[in-house]
Amino acid sequence: MSAPRTRSIEAQRLAENSAFNSVWRRFGPYLSERQWGTVREDYSEFGTAWDYFTHDHARSRAYRWGEDGIAGYSDHKQRICFSLALWNERDPILKERLFGLTNEEGNHGEDVKEQYYYLDATPTHSYLKMLYKYPQAEFPYSLLLEENRRRGRERPEFELVDTGVFDQGRYFDVFVEYAKVGPNDTLIRIRAFNRGPETKRLHLLPQICFRNTWSWYERAPRPRLAAEGERAVNLQHPHLGEFHLYCQGDPQLLFCENETNFPRIFGSEGKPHPKDAFHDYVVHGQLDAVAPDRAGTKAAAYYPMSIAAGQSVELQLRLSQDALAAPFADYESVFRARESEADEFYGELQAEIADEDARRIQRQAFAGMIWSKQTFHYDVREWLAGDETQPPPPERRKHGRNADWDHLTNEDVISMPDKWEYPWYASWDLAFHCIPLSLIDAEFAKSQLVLLTREWYMHPNGQLPAYEWAFGDVNPPVHAWAAWRVFQIDRKQRGDVGDHRFLERMFHKLMINFTWWVNRKDADGRNIFQGGFLGLDKVGVFDRSKPLPTGGHIDQSDGTAWMAMYCLNLMRIALELSSANSVYEDIASKFFEHFLHIAEAMTAIGAEVGLWDEQDEFYYDVLHVPNARPLPLRIRSLVGLMPLFAVEVLQEEVMVALEGFTGRLKWFLQYRPDLANLVSRWTETGIGERHLLSLLRGHRMKRLLLRMLDPQEFLSEYGVRSLSRHHREHPFTLEVQGQTFRVAYSPCESESGIFGGNSNWRGPIWFPANFLIIESLQRFHYYYGDDFKVECPTHSGQYLTLDEIANHLSERLLRLFHRDENGKRAIYGDNALLQNDPHFRDYLLFYEYFHGDDGRGLGAPHQTGWTGLIAKLLMPRQKEG
């Protein structure tokens, strides 16, 4: 058992502040980057969130459930909210929030059209740093909208860097940093660099506001901001008490109300000095727009600046609970200390990572994950019923989106996939987030997994919420896997037996969720599952979240494989818990037996068609249409590779120690030898007297790997594709009842629109599936050892062990981000600015998925959520749990 690593100052803070009781986490980067266009702000009749609350409305309309801003920072309930606004004297609007296209406007769905990077962060938010690149020319709002609307699905998205606004360095690099003096005391540094050839004007407005919590209830207490001299703002909040925002230099303090501009939005009378007052004051010169009494619920320190070519300016601020006579006396020393502590923390973690670029990639990946924490507030019952002081929502909404989730009451800090494109949690994304997060903050990772199983998240019937657009949709059941992996990583770091309380807490709730799956998604009781979406509808011929246009149903290879994996995950957790309570041996036996029945069902469904196709030696979905024979959907996709995920290896000492479990297994295997024969070498020990439990016997695994490792099929230079390249020249077509359906390989976004705006993954590489493939190969190798080899790549004549293949796939994924021999990063394709410019080339974006042939980044560019798994892949293997 390894000893815990040396404790840096940041690690000591983590040890002293649990995830559920952390004063150092009270403030953090919890502000959303987009509150507009979200379901929780949508009170329309037909659920048209993008149209009901638009980007244009956002500057003038008070939010109900949260706030947004650039480089945002807030308390954990998002009551005090700090962010940055800018104006370059060319833009038609004050830049207060990030701009992007809605689902209907982008040629590939919603898409943020800004250039920004998360550069550094510590888990307690003692130090945070991000970069926003602001053009000196007028921001091309209309061009971005019109060009993306003009382009079809077959063309790439038109991005801000494609407009030419960054040419000749004609932009400002605006760095925003936070350094905590203490839990309720934060220093703020804003530095703006003029990268262009001429002196330019830049208006900087650090803003602070109270989230509007008073407009929705009768007699709700109202907080207040007021000028405190010429260089400070006094904050009075009924729950948080008194705070102060100190501003160095000679700013002009502006005040208004965080209230809707009713004349602009609704054409009716409203309260004076609404939330867009700073826009009117700065951009239009309307001096009476701001509150003359220098008080309100929103304030800004206004700094109009001239910055010479190649020069910079710096603003210093401090948000503190303390009344300070000299608020900036310790400014430089605290910043130096927090930066040093961040270096120390990551220096310990990366002690065995020699490559400087690898350390940079990993640290920015962690930064993106920490910056992507967000306070998510959504009470579905209140949302459906409406608020006391507001008009009631349309009656239709009570029977529409999320109406059957009225128990859901969320107000927590949650790891988001991407705070602009996905400013809501997605339960299966979050499970993947927790793996790399556990390397730097295991307590937070554990708390996130527990959170989704709490009664105010989990449905009373046992379903976990999927995501805000449809909580009732079905995400892959990966939480047991994530809980086990986080437990292992945490145990390695702790150097003890591990957090069994966390594991047991998760296990009991996951059993309820497992029961929901069995009762709701195996309608015929055949151990074949029809999960629906499961993250993979886009590689199929139908949208599996909706009724099939052909009628009938699909038996899903991936859904069934996920459930087999779920069984093994829960079995393994139960065996771990058995070390302290033998009752769990019986439960482990139950999941072992259920796994065997799923293995049987995947081979053959009664006398009909099995999910394993003997002709192609691949797993396929099977379509059941009324009055017709079941039809395999012969699409070579990740759907057919997912049976690899259902694998577990147990050591002989576990079998010896757990006599009840072992005895039950032996009896069952003797009683049902037909099922035992389906299980890969359970009774035949491998390397080190280990037992293998898998859906795949050696032959089937080799046949899957034959295709997966074939460059003409799944294997790209940068990882495993989501759809076989075979379908480029050989599209899959299906004709049913006079309708023709087609699936063809596309290395980037899909050209089909049947799945809505974000129609993708018909070829691209994405990290979650690749990560699970790698881990599965490592477990198979743990059993088979070095004597079991497979040709890799297929047709190459090179034979590798399964562990070597896992490493080979990891290296291909890392190749996406690492510089190649020419100094280029695959994620940036042929973009010369991103590849070569010294002010761009080392700042990394963590895309949602990647081009299946050239590795170019695609989709959401800040989805450090599941793509943050690269941080785990960069850790030396001896450090993994």
C-alpha cells in the first residue's frame, strides 16, 4: 500500500475543507457563461427556450434562476456575482457576456463565437486565471450569424478566428486572475495587453451585482449596493452580511438595478435604471441612465483606458468581508504566494511527467474542469407553477417538458460539460468528469457522484436525471463504474483501506437505479434493453429517443452491454463492501447471476435473432417491426464495440476470502453450465490466479479488435472513430414500409439533421468511449498477461499485448494535443494563427469531439468535461488507482 503524497499548502487546504463543508470553496468560478436560452429561464408556451430568452434580451432582462458573465466569480449560491464587461469603442453593445449562435442559427447547432481560455486553477479556487481575447475592430456579430446560417451541414462552422479580427494582432489579451487572501476575501487582477500596432482605447468595467432574488416573491428581502467613498462599493446582503469591493486607481463608480428594462423588452413602464444602464451610459453616452444616488443592486468600476501598442494596463480590486484601511498593502505578496502554491500543488502531482508540453496540457485541462464548476439552480415545481409576482406560465407547460420531474429541486455547485454550450449538468458527462477531478480533489468528485443520487435529484422511481432539456431522457448507466474508479483513485491517494462510507452510500442508491433500468427498459423481461438515447443515437439510423418511424422497437446492443457492465460494476462494489459486511456477498452473487443472463440474451434472444451476428462477427442492434422478422441493423459503430466494456477480473485471494460468494458462484455455474460457457474463462485462472468475467470469450474479443484496430474501419491516427470508415464507400441503407434510411461515414459533423442541430458523431473521435476501451483492454491484459497478443494495427504484421494496445490508443489520443515533429497540434488543423502565433499556440481548447481522419477539434470548444479525461491519460500508470 502506497503512502500519501507530500502535502502542499493547497493539498492541506483540501484536507481541512471537505466538499460538503468547505469555507475555502465558498467562493469560486460558479457564474454561468450563458443563462439565456436555457430551459429554466424559458416560460414560453411551447418550450422554445432559444427564442424566449435571447442573447439580445440578456443585457436588458433579469434572470430568474441564475446569472452569467465573463470570467465570472460568485459565492456558492450565486448571490454576489462578479464579472468583467468591456467596450472597444466600435461595438454596438457593451460586451458583458459571451456571444454565440442558437441551435437553429448554427450550421451544426449551438456554438459559442468567442476566443477565451482557462489557463490555471486550484481546487479550492485559491488561485484562478483565464484569458479573454477581445477584438479591436467591431465584433462581427452579424457576419458570424449570417455566414453560419448560409453554410450547410456539409461545411465547417465559421468561427471568430475565421473573420480576420485577430489579424496583425489587432486585439486585446485580457487576463483575469483571482487570488484568495482567505475564504471571504479575494484579490482580483485584470491585465489588458494591446497586441496590435497602434494605440487603442479600451473601456474596462469590473461589475458586481446581486442575483435578482426579490422580483419573484411578495415581501422578499432586497440586498443593496452603495458607494463607499470614491473607490469602494459597500454590499449589504440579508443572508451574507456586509462585503466591500475595493477598486484601486481612479474609477468612476456606476450603479443601477439588476431589473428588467420593461420599456425595451415589453414596451411597458418599468423601474428606472434597469440592468442595461451601463450599456446606455458607456456606448450611447446617456449620462442619466445610471442611478444618481450611487446605489442599487448592480455596480461597476468604470475605467476608460488608452493602451499603447505592445503595452498593458492593470486593474487591482479586492472583494472582502472585512473593512480594510489599506486593501492593497498585501496585494503583490498574496498573488505571489498563491501562484507559488499552485505551482507547488501541480508540481507534486506532475513529478513524474517529464515533458513540459504534457504538463501544460494537463494543467490547462484541470483548469478548464475547475473553471467549469457552476451553481445550478432549478426548482421544477416552482418553475411549472410560476412565481407570486409574475403572470402564470401557460397551462400547456404543466404537461410539457420536465413536468413529471416536479420533485427536482437543485441549487448546488455542479461540474458542467461546458458553461456556454452546456450550462447545465448531464449526468453521464459528470460521471466521466469525476475521474480526472478525483486526481486533484477526490472529495469534490465523490460529492458530485453522491449529489445525483440524492432524493432531490433522483426520481422517486429510481431514474437519474439526464440533463435540463429532458430530465427523463436516458443516459448510459456509468455511475457505478465512476464510483468504483473514484474510490480506487482516492484509496491510492489516501494510502488506507478507502472511503467505504462513500462506496456504500452510492451502492444503495445505485441498486434503486438498477431496478429502474430492469423494470422500465427491459419491457419484455428478456434481459435485452431498449434504453433509448444512451449517447449514441447519432451513429444509428434512427433517433432512438423517439418512437421509431417504422413502428416497433430496437433491441440495443449498447444498452444491453451497458447493463452488463452495470452488473459487473455493482458486483465489484458489493465484493469490496463484503470485507466489512458479509451480507454484501449475497448481493454480489445476485449481480453475477444477472450478468450471466444478460450474456445469454446477447448471444440469442429465444429462437429469434441475437445481437451477436455470426456472419459479420460483430454486435448490432436488432430492429423489431410489426409483422416482420427481426432485422439486424448492420452498422459498424461504437454500438458494436461496447460489449468490450463489460469486463471484470478478480484475484484468487478475493475468492478465497469470500467463501459465501464463491460457493454460490460454483453452485450456479454447475447448475447452469450453459450460462457458464458464455462467460470468458471464469473457471480458468489466468496470470496470478485471476478470474475473468466478460461478455467476450477470446475469439469474439479478437474479432471485435480486428475491426476496431483496422485503419480502414475504426482506427484513426488520433483514436477510435465512432463509426467505421467502411461506411464511407459502403453506406448502410434500410428500406422499411416505403421509407429509406441511410448512414454514411463522416469524419466530422453528420450531414443528417434527423437528430436536431447537433447532428454529429458519425465518424468523429470522442474521449469517453476511447477511455472506456483503453480501461477495458487494461483489465483484459490483467487477466491474459503478455502471452496474449493481437495484430495492431490490423494488417500491419505487428503483434502487441492488450496492455501495449491500450498504451498505443492512449498515445493516439494524446497526439491530438501534443505538438508533432513540425510543432503543430492536431486539434488546430491548418489554422496558422492557432498553430504559430506565440499568443495563441500554447493556449489549449478542449473540444467536445475530434475529426475522425485529421484530429481537428469539433463541437463545443470548452468541453473540458469529458475531454478532461486526457488529464488522467497523462498520469504515469503507476500513479493510477
